[in-house]
Amino acid sequence: MIRFENVTKRYRGTAGPALNSVDFEVQRGEFVFLVGPSGSGKSTCLRMILREESPSQGRVVVLGRDLRTLSSRKVPYFRRHIGAVFQDFRLLPTKSVFQNVAFALQVIGSSRAFIRQSVPEVLALVGLDGKGKRLPHELSGGEQQRVAIARALVNRPQVLLADEPTGNLDPGTSVDIMRLLARINATGTTVVMATHEAGFVDQMQRRVIELHQGELVRDERRGGYGDTS
Ligand code: ADP
Ligand code: ADP
């Protein structure tokens, strides 16, 4: 589903590589934690899966597409299969909850009827029934992240990427978001989540890929945050 083959990434004007010969493969339906200190390359990995960055060397294959040869014309279609959520939610502040989610469907040309049906369904799925008319600032942080998750899911992507999705949330709210991501994974969506939250990683005992200064130092099928293999 996602394959990194010897991926090295050097950003222009930086000393060492952000990623150094990284190799891993994620199967359909997996839940994967990407862990490692700040600056270890987690976000770079996620951006490469979205083809927002390209490897300096090596190859990234996502959903059967070699991203080296995917033409820029096809990138928007490719990205429809991948949902993404971030630490800072990235909602449109002047748009309602409904409009924030609907926007993801409007840009791909979905019909009004389809939007009117799909948006309430996905809002219910993330526990935001009846909040469609609110503006983001009228919601708690946890609710705002649920909106972002709803927006990421409304296209029914095969893969959900989450970059520190609980980084701005208090512990209780973070647990709820974590449960939601686990539930989404249980329905078949592959989830790749970059995180610093040792507690969740230890609790869930899922696949853990650990990076240090751009090197993959650990890849465990079921691991905790700080395990050594
Ligand atoms: P993490 O998500 O684990 O914090 P990142 O992938 O953001 O790590 O960063 C990995 C390394 O690449 C860091 O040294 C960071 O400073 C560098 N880096 C990330 N993005 C850029 C960029 N756009 N330009 C230059 N250097 C970058
Ligand atoms: P959808 O599910 O939206 O019909 P597809 O999965 O068939 O879309 O493909 C989405 C886009 O990616 C299309 O433009 C298609 O041509 C392109 N595409 C599909 N497979 C590949 C591939 N292996 N390499 C490059 N482009 C591809």
C-alpha cells in the first residue's frame, strides 16, 4: 500500500539528509506509528506519501503508483485516495463545519445532492452530529480536530495520514481522538500517524517505525514508544 525503497531526502541548503536510505512497507489496513525526536524526519515521510516532497534518491510507491513517474496532472487525483490531518487542524475559519467538510467534495466536483448526503454522514461518524452550522472558533480543540478528520474522510480515502494530531489537545481529548483514529482503522482505512505521545503508542501496541536523524532505527510489528528491538 505504501512502500519506501531506500529513500534519501536532502533539502536544499541543509547539511545532513532529512531521511537516509529509509526502507519500509505498510500493508493495507495497518495502523502505523511514526515516532522519533523532533527533526528526525517524520513529517518528511508523510509529505512524501502525499507527494508534497520527492526523494533525492530512492523510490516511494503509494497505492501502486510510483510517485516518481506520477505526472503532476495526476497528483490531485492521486491525493483523493489519501486523507491528511495535522496538529493545527487547518480549518477554514470563516466557513461553517458543514462547509469545511463540503469543500473537500466541492473541489472534486461532487454533486450538491451527494454533498448534502455525505457531509452529515461523516459528521455523525466523527461524533459531530448537529454541529454543522458552527464556526470552528465556536468548537473545542477536540471538536475542531474531529472536523478535520471528517474532512479527511469524506472522500473515503484508503489511507489516512496524521501528523501529531493530538499535539494541541489536552490529554482527555487526545484519548478521544486516538479512539476515533483506531475506529477508523478498524473499518479498513490504513492509518499512519506521527506522534510524540508515548502513552498511546505503548497502549495500542501497533506497528512502530522509529526514526533518528533521518535513519530508520526500529520497525516493530507490535511495539511501544521506547522499546528496543
Ligand atoms: P519531524 O517531523 O520528525 O520533526 P521533519 O521531517 O520535519 O522531522 O524534519 C526532518 C529534518 O529536515 C529536520 O532537520 C528539518 O529541519 C529538515 N527540514 C524539514 N523540512 C524542511 C524544509 N522544507 N527545508 C529544509 N529543511 C527541512
Ligand atoms: P478513481 O478511483 O478516482 O477512479 P484511480 O485510482 O483509477 O481513480 O486513478 C486515479 C488517477 O491516478 C487517475 O488519473 C489514473 O490515471 C492515475 N493512476 C492510476 N494508477 C496509476 C499508476 N500506476 N501510475 C500512474 N497513475 C496512475
